[in-house]
Amino acid sequence: MPDELTPALLHRLNQNIMAIGCPVEEIGMWMDQRGSTDVATRIEDHLAVLSGNADFIAETIVELIAKCEPYEEIDPED
């Protein structure tokens, strides 16, 4: 089982990836508007990879966090 820092680290890395993806998308749109459609298309292709992996990454991080949370036993006398 991963230590508690692993899911936090992966979450932050995923946030950074998504934060980089947003301005890259804007640059691609800007380039497309100025006639560089081939470059804009390549940017869109790479952003599609980011988008396609985003759900899996988010779900996996949630699972890792759930595995790292300590299990609390319920005292039957409470």
C-alpha cells in the first residue's frame, strides 16, 4: 500500500498537468485563428490525450486516498 504522501503527490502532479493544459489549449486556439491550423491540430491531439487520461487519473487518486485512510473500528460498547 502506498504511503500517505503518494496520493497527495499524484493529485498535485495531476493539477499541474491540467493547469498547463489550459493555456496550451488557448495558445492552440490563438494559432488556429491566425492560420496555423496544422500546429493547432497537433496541439488538439496532445490535449486529447490529457483529457482522455484525466478521468482515470482522478479515479485512481481517489482509490489511493481511500486505501490510505485509516480504518476505524467501531467499538460495540459505544
